[in-house]
Amino acid sequence: MLTINGITVRLGGRTILERTSAAIAPGSRVGLIGRNGAGKSTLMKVIIGQIETDEGVIDLPRRTRVGYIAQEAPAGTATPFETVLAADVERAQLMEEVEHCDDADRISDIHERLLAIDAYTAPARAARILLGLGFDEEMQARPLDSYSGGWKMRVALAALLFSEPDLLLLDEPSNHLDLEATLWLESFLKSYPGTLLVTSHERDLLNNVVDTIAHLERGKITLYSGGYDSFERQRAERAAQAAAASAAQNAQRARLQDYIARNSARASTAKQAQSRAKMLAKMQPIAALVDDPSLSFDFPSPTELRPPLITLDMAAVGYDDVPILRKLNLRIDPDDRIALLGRNGNGKTTLARLLAAQLKPMEGSISASGKMRVGYFTQYQVEELHGSDTPLQHMTRAMDSATPAAVRAQLGRFGFSGDKATTVVAKLSGGERARLALALITRDAPHLLILDEPTNHLDVDAREALVQALNGFNGAVIIVSHDRHMIELTADRLVLVDNGAANEFTGSIDDYIDLVLGRNQPSANAKPKAAKQDRKAAAKAREDARALKKAVAEAEAASARLTLECSAIDRAMFDPSCARPELASLPMSELSRRRAKVAADLEAAEARWLEVSEQLDQAAA
């Protein structure tokens, strides 16, 4: 058992962990979550002994093998395959010893031990793990120094998984993985024989792999049974009991629950009740957004443009006169929500750069609206922010002809108000830097957002806020992400980038996951379908559903915004000292009038959501 006994850790004069305790039973699968900067990585380093506690102790049974990825990526001339094999230190030592040993009895003992630790199947196991993480046979034989940092970290992860420690510690393991490798990792961890403690912001991984959530907040750990969705429900209930500002949201939930209870059993209203149940589930994350400006994402609305925004006609694109993708035929309209799928290295980023006009087509053509503005987000922009400058200085340079008020307003859309706007970037968390990069690329109200792995530095609550903001955005979105939850809630078109081409994927994200994992695929004896006819039918279905999906997203965004406004007014009415300044100064009569108006608008938004959701459900049936 891993026992955390009242540990306190102070770093740089700040208390990170304060007398926190928890007990993790052998074989448990625990998801360690918390806001960025809460101390998750610190706790893991305490467990492995890299950081000493100021108070308290960590207890582990003797001879417990603990596995954790070092911050330094492996390097050198060794291959990924050799590096992974060497991770099993005992096997490597025994294999070396048996080569030079002359003692027959010792040789016999060594072979017996090699059999016991399954040493002779190790090469096959190492190759399977590397293949699952994206290394084909040729890549497994190349030297480590030929790989980028992200791929080297994949090798480090493969070596850790291969060594099979008794206690496996994983800190954001999917950050350097694509969706396909993330799916493989999830499948691997489901059957891992030891105890697992994983820090992750991947909602699906936490739901599918762990059986306990350890929530780290204000230096304390609280354990919740179940996966992330179960934790979120329990946390929302606790927050609702503790916060007076949630009264309006509780009342709204109660109305929805009452409707569901009264109408679920009647055939004539069962579907409406089901739609309300869906809406109730979607409302739950909103509780985390009420009083936390660090979760703010508000993309400015662009001016309207006639479709299409971009058209690719038999285009080819690549580098140094070598095409990566060929025969690209793609049309992007102002209301499109597109997710690019495919393994890393297949050309997703190359296609994104072509659409962002950072690359020119080598063949064919690309036509784009002359008035179109594009906001292109990459991790490089986060890394290239000047650490000694503040968000205000960054935005002032980017909006050099704008007024100070306009600069402040754009920063405020992304949670940088007050002191946050004048805090140097070096002191911002990774999530805050990502929000600043998003604020910078959207300063001109782009018509098209291209987001390449926007969630890598965001915690779960911030990811949910980003999903809601994207669903309320009036422009087009192209997203590259390994976050299935985000793809499922924001994308209505899937484009698979594979084998030098980019083609529409006609199924859902669940269908794609099944394809990657080899599940539920047609049998070899199944009659082939008319692929062209199916593609046409699927394209028509998407076209018919697009307007409905947009209406659903707009109604959801309106409901979320109005619910937050109700909560803010309620707080001003019952606790003016904690209210927003513009509301705290209003008389009670004006607050009551505003409350009634917002409540009426909220009811109308809910009714609209139910109406279009029902139409969308019918279209999908």
C-alpha cells in the first residue's frame, strides 16, 4: 500500500502540499487530478524521493519497484528498441553475465531466473509496446538522436511500461502522443498488473482506466470512487451545497429533473425528457466556471463571409519539393467544425499550415476568400512567448494601432484582467500561457480558427471551458487533438490524413476509434458497399445536420452564458461584497428586473435547445 502521511511541502516560500494524507491500496488505478499548479507533479516527485517533505512521510512496502519518467529524454546512438530492452535492468544484467560466465551451476541459475522473469519473450514485448506508441520496424532501429524531443519521450514511456514496476507513476503520459497512440496506451493501462497513479487531463482516459480519482486542491487530497464523470458529479454536488451563488443553477437543475421525472414514462414525451436529461448532464461543468476567471475563453465573433472560405482543388503540399500530401480536394465553409485525424507524421500539421497560408501548394490550387482572417494556434507559439514580458505588453505589441481599452478588452476575454495582465509570462502556468497564445491569435476576430493540440497545457476544467467557447464561436474551426472528448463535442466533420491523402471519414469518432483498435469491423465475407454512393449520402446527411448542430451549439452557449449571469445577479442580491463591481452598485429593484429578464431569456434558450436537439436526434435516427 502507498500511504501518504500528513506531508507538507514548501517550495520557494510557497506551500504546495499542506498536511495531506491518502492511502492507495495495491492494484488500485488512481487518477491524480487538479488545477494547473496545484502540486500534482510535486507529489509524484515526493513519492519517488526527488523532493523531500517539510513534514510527514511517504510509506511504501520494502522492495517496491517504482517507475517514473525522468524529465530528461533519452539520447545517444542506441536505438529505441535497445533502449526499451535495457529498461529491464535485471534482464540486461543476467543476459550480460551469462555471456561471460564459466560456472555451470551459476549458468543454470541464470537461465532459471531468465525463464522466471519471461526474459526470452522480452524482445517481442518491447517491439509491441513501441509499435503501439507509433514506432514501426524501421523507426525502432534508428538511433535516438535522429528523433525530436516528443518522440524521445515516447521512447522513455515505452521503456517505463516495459519495465513493469509495482507502482507505475505517469505524469501527463498522452502529452506527446497522437490519438492513435493514446488509444493504445489506454488499452495497455487497462490490463496493467501493478498499481497505477496517473496524472492526466484526458477525460476519456480517466473514465476508462482508473477506479479512483485523487483530487488535489489547496494542498489537500480528496479521494472519490469511480472515474472522472463520477468525480465531477460528486464535486458538483459538494460545490452546490457550499456556494450560495449556485442557487440559480440548482433551481434550473431541479426544473429539469422534475420535467424528466414527470415525462420519462409517457411515450409522447419520453424523447423530450431524454433531451432534458442530456442538457442536465451538459450543465454540470458550468459550476466550475462561475467564479474562476482563469477558465475564461471568449472568442470574438468575426464578420460574415460568403461560403466557401477555402477550396482545395487537387492540391499537393510538402517540404523541399517533396510532397507529403497529394490530390487534396477540400471545401471549408464559415460554419464548419472539422477535426483532422491520423497518426503523428502523416501530415496533419502540414495540411493545417497549408490552410493557414504558411505553405503554398506544389500542385493544384487553393482559393480563399480575400477578406478571410485566420487564427492559427500551435504549441510553438506558447513556447516562444517572451518570459520577461507581461500579457499586456504582448497584446499591446500585437494590437499596435488599438486603444489601451481595446487591448485590455481582448485580454479580459481570456481571463487576463487586473494583476494577471501585468504578471510576467515566466510566472504564468502552462495553461495560462496557452490562453495568452489563444488571445493573441484571435485579436483580429478570425473567420477560421486552426488549433493544433490546443489542450496540452490545459486542465480538465479549462478544456471544458474551451469546448464551450468553441461551440459558441461563430466562425469555422479546424482542430488537431488527441482529446476525444473535445473532438466529439466540437467537430461535425472528420478528415482522415493518411497514406499521403486527406479524405472525409464518414463515420463518427467512435467509429474511428473502433477502426484504430480493430473492433466491430466488417467481416472478410461481407459484401462490399457502394463506397461512392455511401460517401454522397453521408455528405448530404452532414450538410442537412450542419445547421441543426450550429443551432444546438448556439443554444448551449446561450444557456451557459445566461446561467452564469443568473448566478452573478443572485450573488449581487444576496452577497454584494462578493459581486461583480457593475452589479454590486445597482439597487435591489434593478437587480430584480434584470434577474427576471435573464430568467426569461434562459427559459427561451432552453426551449430552443430542446427543439433543435429533438430535430437533430430525428435526423440522426
